[in-house]
Amino acid sequence: MFLRRLLLAATMLSFAPPALAQEAAEDADRAGDQEIVVAGIRQAYRGDFGIREIPQAIGIIGSEQLEDNNITDLTAALDLNASVARQNNFGGLWDSYAVRGFTGDTNQPSGYLVNGFNAGRGFGGPRDIAGVERIEILKGPNAALFGRGEPGGTVNIVTKRALFGSNRGEVSASYGSFDSVRADADVNLALGETAAVRLIGFFENADSFRDTVKSESFGFLPSVGIRLGPDTVLSYDLELTRKEVPFDRGVVAIDGELGLIPNSRFLGEPGDGPMKANATGHQLQLQHEFNADWTFLGGGSYRQTSLEGFSSDPELAASRQPLFRDGRSLARQRRYRDYDAQHAVLRAEVAGDFSLGGLRNRLLIGADYDRFEYDQSLLRYRPPPLSSNPTEQASNIIDIFLPVYGRFPLPQLGPQTDRTDRQTAYGIYLQDQISLTDSLQIRIGGRFDEFSLLSRNNASGAAQSRSFDRFSPQFGIVWEASRALSVYAAYGEGFRSNIGADAAGRVFDPETSKSFEVGTKFALLKGALTGTFAAFELRKGNVLAADPGNPGFSLPIGEAGSRGVELDVQGRLPRGFELLLSYAFIDAEVREDVIDSDLGFAILAGDPLLNIPRHNLNVQLANEVNVAGRPLRVGAGVHHVGERLGETGADFHLPAYTLVRAFANWRPHERLELFAEANNLLDEVYYPSSYSALWIQPGAPRTASAGVRLQF
């Protein structure tokens, strides 16, 4: 019934008023196409399609929006699209998000693509925006084509590539709240007509609104392009980033009540020092144009990441936590993590455009190989059970109202986990989009995956291995109702291996998914304003969730579902105003009961999924005026996030919040730009995400920054 109503709504939109004029489309189409095509190297898994020809919703976060809001990290950038919700960020040391209500393992960072390569896995810290041209949120069933992704969608980061025949550069520096200092550089050098080098780097040092928490990070992200011939381009990209920041589990809620301690209060131990997250990645791609209709794209990537350091984390077990009794004494574990990961990817595809039986076919066929190895060494000290009447030192207590850091000697650690997980995957895929008429196209395709997973306990030598294979089909249809409007529907299935094991060492079964989407893509105001309205329903089996009885581990919760509607609109309004609007209603819930009477928790069918708001809205307006004869760009935005579940298997929710931001950029000279931005202008107290009622990430108060950008 739900899907029937959504399909009816999408069909009704196809009979929109004449404002969606026929003459609007060609210019709008070309603008839309340019947003998803990279000069020199195509995007993998994409093929040659205009946005309105694709039976799939696509969200684009461009470089102008990133610069307007002075966004420097991936998580903040994804806030601009309402289909994406923040998840557990592992003490500020990784990116984690859900698209259309679904994330992967809550104890792993979210995967993403970089220029079409699987690249988000591992422990290299949050992704910085330096070197990013744009971010694509590729939603819906077609995400299965990319392999090993979530059914809600896949995030693809498109990096800034070396440009042939261009010598130019840009440097910037900014200073912001809490003594945040940042510098960026981007210099492109053309080496004749056949080679180019682009040098990109950043450095950032900052305090924070969190007591005693400071961070430092830097990165070098160069790109090299070489023309091997008139139809052949080779590109190489390096990612070298380093980050140091204390592990920070955030604040606590006492008996479910937030705000009893200030959001600035750090509940770890400064004596633990910073965690160190490192990433070194290489990416090589070769593109060859056989002719105007056939293209080859292939390459490989290799990425090493590591995470190392100490932390003091609130104990979650009620039997060991005196905070649940006296409301002020927080017992803490102490941990030492030494995580290493290696991720290798090889891929190749051929795209062709040909006629068969009088019908136009656009074919995409390819194969990929993915190998991910994860070494996890964890030492831990855990507070003893309260039944043994432990001392405050034994429980590693901190008073949440009157904290005294370094009150006790740091506890000595013992072995907890020493494990290696290795996942190897092979995939082949095929997609054909057939033009049945000038206005009607169908898409058929599928992907076959074969996984093997090995999980080995290095301490005992015990190992478990599993192998899986599956074919995942996809189907789509696109009808161009007019040159300014298209209506589409799509269905796809997915298959994703769950890496790792539960607290008992059992290897997880893979996730399987089914997705259905209908929508319409439209152009208003003669193509100046474009948008997508989509409705979807997703179902996923063998879903993992945080294990309430064993923090840091996951447990399977069976089946989960997500359904909802989205509206994304972007472009120019009358009088020069620029609009960015993204709204999503998402109903994501558990579909099966998971009850463990021994550990005292229950996850019931109908329970919402962790950190997923039903309502999410981001809207932004900008305009450009002249000041002293020079352009001044000003804008403001509002971000609203609804109430979310804050702990799996519990009745604890994070409250809704609304944030207001503003920005301004002025060019007193054509090569000089002054910029400023302010976030959370109303100084709202808010909580973006949590893992449990004792691990809650607080949001920053009102902040601002200003800087200068010089182009040459």
C-alpha cells in the first residue's frame, strides 16, 4: 500500500504545470551532465548518462558549497544532504553515517568510494575535504552495481585532478573559534601539453569546545596526469594524511536525562595522550578511448591505515557502573588500541554505445577485486563488578560534576583482543540501458559477487572461515515526460559481507538487501532550478547492530527495513538568489525481535534504528551583491534534525535540534578573497549522535572563523 501511494504521487508529478517548459531542458541537462563528468578521467561504474536519464536519485555537494560554509571534513559536508544521518564516530576518529536509514557495522567506519574505488575502510581518521572537487551521494538500488555497498546508497568522493595546459594556484589561511588555525594550498603545474602535476596540502591545529581536547592534522594529496596518446590518459593520486586527537566518548545522560553536565566536559584522561591515525593511499587509473562510442577504464588502489593510542572510556555494563547508583561516580575502562588495515582494489570496465535491432544500447561491463585485511590488537583494563565492593581507584572513577584528572595512576592493561580478519572478494557486473523510444529507456543489469572471509584469533590460533556468493539483479525504467521532466522507477538487490565476528567469535553471515525506488526529476524556471523527488522502500537481512551486552562488538538483529520520501532542489531563483534544499522523511526500523534474557536486553520488531531521524532538513539561500564595486556573496542556512534513538535496545532518545549558519565571501580584488562563516548562531545545545546513554557526542556551541584566499 505504501509503495502504491508513492508511485501514484510520483506519477501525478509527471503531469506538472506548463512551468516545466519544454525549452528548459537542453541547457539544464548539459549543466547537470557536467556536474558528474570529470575532464580527462571518467567516473567508474557510471557510464555516459545525463542526470535525468539515470533511474536513481543523486545528490551533489559541490566545491562552492564546501567553500561557502568553510567545511573541512566529510561528516560536516554530508550534513548538507538530508538523506544522510550521522552515526557513532568512534570518539571522533572516523566517519560514520547512514544513507536512507542504513549504515553498515556500527563498530566499523562507513565505507565510501574515492573516484570510484572502494576506499573508506580502515582507520585513517576522518576524511578531510582538502583536495575534494565534489561529493556524490548515489542513492538507491543502483548502489548494488558498485559492490559491497549499503542499499540506501553510496558516497563517492571526486578528487581534484591534475589539469592539462593550466598553471594556476590557490593558498588560503583561516583562524576560528577555540584557536583553530588552518592553511591550505592547491597548485597546478602543466608540464607541456602531455603532463601535469597538482600539489594539494593542508595543515590544521586546534583546541576545541571540549576541555583538554586538542587536535593536529596535516595532509599531502598530489595528483599526476599523463597523456600517453591523443586517446589515452594515465592518472596517479596519492593520499598521505596524519591526525592526532584524544579519544573522546563525549558526555553522559543520567537516568536518560541530558544536560546535567556541560557539553564541554571531557570524561576521559588527558594523561592518555592523543590517538594517532595515519593513512597512506595510492590510486592509479588508465582511460583509453577506442573511438567515440567505446571506452576502457581500469586501475588499482592500495591504502594502508593505522590507529594507535590509549583511552579511558565509560564502562557501559550496569553491573560494573556505580553512576547508575549514585548519579556522579563514573567508572571507566582503559584501553590501548593498535589497529592496522591494508586495502587493495583492482578494477576494469568497458563502456560502449551501440545500436542493436534498431535500439540504442549503452553497455557497461566490468570486474573488480577487493582485498581487505584488518589486524586488531586491544589491551584493556575493566572495572570489577560492583558486587565485589571495589575501591574508587579500582573502578577508575571520575566525578562527572567535579572531575579531577590524574587522580589515580593509570591502570595497567591486560590482553583483550588479538585478531586478524581478512576479506577477499571478486565481482563482475553488467548493465545495459536500452532506448525503446526517444522518451522511454529501460535499464537491466546485475552483479555476481564471491566473498571469502577469514577470522583468526592470533592468541589462541583458532580460526574460522566462510565463503559466500550471490547474484544481485537490478532493473530500472525512465520516461521523459517532457524535456524538463523525467519519471523513473528502479529495483535492485544487494549483497555485502559482514567482516569480523561477534563477542563469542562467531563469523557473521553476509547482509542481503532488496530496494525499490520511484521518483521524478524536474526543471523549473527555464532550467535554472532543478530537483528530484523520490520515494523508496528498502529491506535488509542479517543486519548488525551494537551489542548492548558487549560494547565494541556487534550482534545480528535479523531483518530491518527503511522507507520514506526525499526532495532535493538546487539552483537559481529570481533576483539572483541561489537555493539549496534537501528534505528527507525516513522510517527505519527493526523487523524482527532479538531478546537475550541473560544479558537483560530486548530489541523488538518496530524499534527504530539507531541515530536515524524521521525528519531531516537542510535549506540554504545565497546571493551576490556589489560592495565598493566588488562582488560580495552572502548566505544563510538552517539544518533541522529530528528526534533519534540513542541506544540500541533501550528507550533513550536524542532530542531534535535546529542549527542556523551564515557565511560571507568578498573579493576586493579578482585574485583575493576574504571569507567568514558562523555556525550554530543561536548557540543551541544539541547532540548529533550516540552509541549509548554513556557515549554521547555533544555538538559544538556557536563558532565562527575568518580567513583569506589568494589565487595566482
